[in-house]
Amino acid sequence: MNLFRHFNDLVREAAASLDGAPSDINVGPITVEPPRDPSHGDLATNAAMVLAKPLRQKPRDIAEMLVPAIQEMDGVALVEIAGPGFINIRLGDGFWQARLTEILRRGTSYGDSEMGHGDRVNVEYVSANPTGPMHVGHARGAVFGDALASLLEKAGWDVTREYYIHDAGAQVDVLARSLHYRYRVALGQDPGPMPEGLYPGEYLIEPGRELAERDQDRWLDADEQEWLLPLREFATDRMMALIRADLHALGVEHEIFTSERKLHADGRVEEAVSDLEARGMVYTGVLEPPKGKLPDDWEPRPQLLFRATEWGDDVDRPLKKSDGSWTYFAADIAYHFDKYKRGFPQMIDVLGADHGGYVKRMVSATRAITGAKTGGLTIKLCQMVQLLDDGQPVKMSKRAGTFVTLRDVVDRVGRDVVRFMLLTRKNEAPIDFDFAKVTEQSRDNPVFYVQYAHARCCSIFRNAEKDVPGLDTSSEAVHAADLGLLKHPEELALIRLMTSWPRLVEQAAEASEPHRLAFYLYDMASAFHGFWTRGRDAEDLRFIHPDNPELTLARLALVDGVRTIIRSGLQVLGVTPIEEMR
RNA sequence: GGUCCCGUAGCUCAGCAGGAUAGAGCAACUGAUUCCUAAUCAGUAGGUCACAGGUUCGAAUCCUGUCGGGAUCACCA
């Protein structure tokens, strides 16, 4: 239950049935929110202020009229008018205790929402070129996309996770040539130093050997035309296997892998373009030179263009290169057309910020495809990750073969750390990922802080069994505990925080911002750690009371609630809830 | 020059579809460890929310402009 929405509905009803309220009164702007200052109460509504204008009365007077109805609502203990006309609502202990019961009953499904109405949405992420292992730069999009997909699932969408394999461009030709070089070496030839522009990374040595073993000297003296295609396929298959393994190490999974090459081979590009053409969206023309800095080799040339400007872009965009082959953009149109036809009117692409210039044209193309002026495709950009080692930037160049692979990072600091760190920032802000910092298990590192809270919860359960002989700590027993015993302000504060989880899930999903979960979990952990330490001085606030099994059981219910919420959040982020830290 | 993103405490960042006195971590300072895991906690100090207008009961949040930083800018992907 999202209690804020629950009470918002009730308050809107009350507002609509006020004496003298016109039948068409707009209650939309009325909100019920947690006040920033908890001393103001549990809920605050702006209803009186919002209604002041349409009702032509003072906010405070309207508040007076609303109070009786609000006082009647289930769970409401106290209603006050404050400030310019806020109505502050305090809910009774019983209401909060009932929420804890709800949390325990629902388990990690607590917070699941029906906001998405089961609508299908396709989330495409990673889509790294199959020309080598993943590097850290890819990790952010991977983790973000994965967490976003999980978040949307939790919020009620039917999510499909997809990876677009860029196996058709010039970069895979380079890959094939690089493989051929390694293949020749594997067969004992000395091809000399690797030519400029090939991928020098060592990850192609092994595939080169495998190819030599499989095909022997079949491609050794053959023309490039003969071996380019088969080697391209061989190499991209190998590279995709690498990438999948890297993703697996990061805990990222996709359900669907779509090959760009296959789109071309199946004639999907022609199909998509002719579909647009049939609707007058395609023409041959000459583009204006780009404003500002002119590329050295710019020359006016007629090209096949898509009328992107009709769908919100700044200029029309080329579909064919000067040599007559399709642009990447054309293939991408085909790809999104394909997704649309597969039943995804809603799509999300997760891209690196260096693709920012691509957003408008792709969004406009998708609108042209679906014929909708809005909606369709949403693109989430992830800013760059700067890799540092103790404050010093780590230089990387894929061309020079010097880059830190994702696998290196995962092996060194662990998957949970990588995931949490990359998710503890909103996607639009750049991240400095400092090896030295994330490696140390300090409080500078929020992952351990949150995991520690979860482990502490588990530890309390372990100790309770030990310290309270004969205590039944099974979930049945805990769920049946007398929660009426939980009435200390600190206990209720913990429950309140747990109760804001469903609202948070919905807001994070609405904004497509999984980082909010990470911050929430940090808050939840902080509140729990605080309560735990309170028990050092005040023995009555400890969880375990050997001489009072009833209270122990109630406290265990509280702990179980915290544990459930943290586990539920970590689950969305793809981070392991550790049960014991040593 | 166009487009997109960012600008909040010394540093790194939150700030919830505008809401009451702007928050956390790090760093600094004070304190808590015979006690359920101190990988923790309690406290002190620190801000003209880049700047200027506008919208309104009310702006860090929305709009316009300026300044500063980053990304990107026909045919690559």
C-alpha cells in the first residue's frame, strides 16, 4: 500500500464533497506528502491552499472545513492546521503496526506496484560493440539498464531486456582483420608488427589459435574478400561470448540479443525505409553544412534522407552513405521498427553520454515509425565513468589496447561494489570510480554500510535463538508476534521509513531513476544502525530480552521488516544481501 | 555557432511530478567499545542552492537570459 496515495484519494474525495464546492472542482493539484520535518506529523496536505482560489476563501477557513472529514479517516489520530494552511495528519500507532504486519506478510513483494498496468516495455542496454571484452565504461550502462529493468518490473511493467549486437559496421571488419593477423601468427607466420588501426588487444590471440586449429591454413593465402565474412562471424561470435561472460560476472542478463547483421541480411532495413518512404518521410536531398566548425572534408552531396525535422529533430538525417550503403541510423530505424512490431510500443534505450547527439534523431524516427507525436522511445543517457587509482586518472585507449576491462574491476573489487557504486549516482552525473576508495571497506563505501545493516538483522536472529532458550524464531512465530508492543517513538520511526518504500519505488520508476533506491537503502540502514546503537545505553531498546520472549518476538518482527525492505531494495539493484560479515 | 547534461557545505553528492527552518557522507573538532558485529553510533562546525529576471499564496525545484564546466555536431558506430 502506498499510504500517501491512499490518503490522497481520501482527501480529494473530502475536498470534492465540501459544502459549496462546485461539481467540476479540480482536485488534481491536491497532494498528500510526508512533511520534511517529522515533527509536523506523518502526512501533510496542501488541499486548503490549492482550493483557496477556486473556492474564493481563505486557506485556513477551508482547512477548518476539511478537518472533520479527515479526522474520521481510518488510522488518523490527530489533525492540525499549520503555517499558511497545511493540514498535518498524524496516524495512530495501530496504523503503523498494521503496516509492519503487511510488510511481513508480503515479504520482498512489499512495494510492488501496479503502476505499469502490465504494459510491455523493452529496455535495451549495454549494446557494446562486439570487438573486445567490456571495459568499465560499459559497466555503468549495463548496471543502470539492468537495475532500471528490475525497477520497472517491480513497478508493474512487463519488461524485456534486450541487447543490440553491432556486428555489421566497419568496426567488425577491423576485428576480422585483427583476428586474421593473430591467426597467421598462430600458424607460425611472422606478419611483422601489427598494422596501424587494428585491435592490438591480446584477447584475440586465443581466438586466432582456435581458428587456426579449426580451419588450418585455409585462409592463410586467401584474398581478404574470401575470408572477411567468415572471420567476421567467427570473431564476433567469440567476442559476444566474451561479453556475455563479462555481463554474467556482473550479474547482468538479457533475454534477447538482436543482430544488426541479421537485420540487414533479412532485408529489414529496406523494409523499414520503404515503410517510411510510403508515408513520404524519405527523400533525396543535400544537407546544409553543419554550423560552426566545418569538417575538413565536407562537401555538398545528395543523400537519401529521413524527414527527422517533421518529428522534432533539428535537421533531416542521412539514411545512406555516399557509397550507397545504409548508415548506422538506417539500421537502427529498422531495429526500432522491429521492436515495435514485436509488440513494444514503449521502448527505453540506455546509451552512453557520448551518444547524446543521437537522441533526437532516434526519438523522432521512432515517432515516425509509431505515428505517435509523443511517447514511444525514451533514451536514458549515462554519463562517463572516470576511472581513478588513488586520485590519479587511469588512461585508457581501446585502439592502443590499454584499457581496464570490466572483468579486472569485478575481480578486484567485487560485483556488489561495482553495481552499488555505479548506482549511487543519478545517471546524468559523471562518476569518478576510484579503485583505492572502493576497495577499502570503509564507511566511505556505502555498499558495506547497507550490507552490514542486513547482516546485523540476520545476526540478531541468530543471537535470539541462542540467547532466548526455546524461542520460536520461525517466520510464522515472528509474524504472529504482538506488534502492539512496538510503540516506542524510535520503533515507530523505523516502521514509518519502511512504509515509504512503496512510494519510493513508484517515484523512482516514474522518473526512471534507480539511484533513488540506493539512497533510500542508505537511509534505511542508517536508521537501523542508529536504533541498534541506542540499545547500548538503553537496555530496554535492545532487540533481545532473554526474560521477555513476547517483546523479543515483537522486536524480531521489526528487524524482519527492516531486513525485508533492505533485501527487497538490494534485489532490484542486483546486490547480494549478505547474511554475515566477517 | 547548434543541441544535450551539469553548477547545492572545503571535497563527493542527495533533495522526493514547487511546500514549512536546504540534507547526508568524507575531511575537521568533541564524545561512546567489560554490553545483540565500533565495517557502528551520538554531537559541534560548515551554504547568497553559479548569476539576473519571470511565473504564484510559496522556487534549489518550473520558464527566459547570462556566466562557468562536460558531451556531441554530414558520410563512423
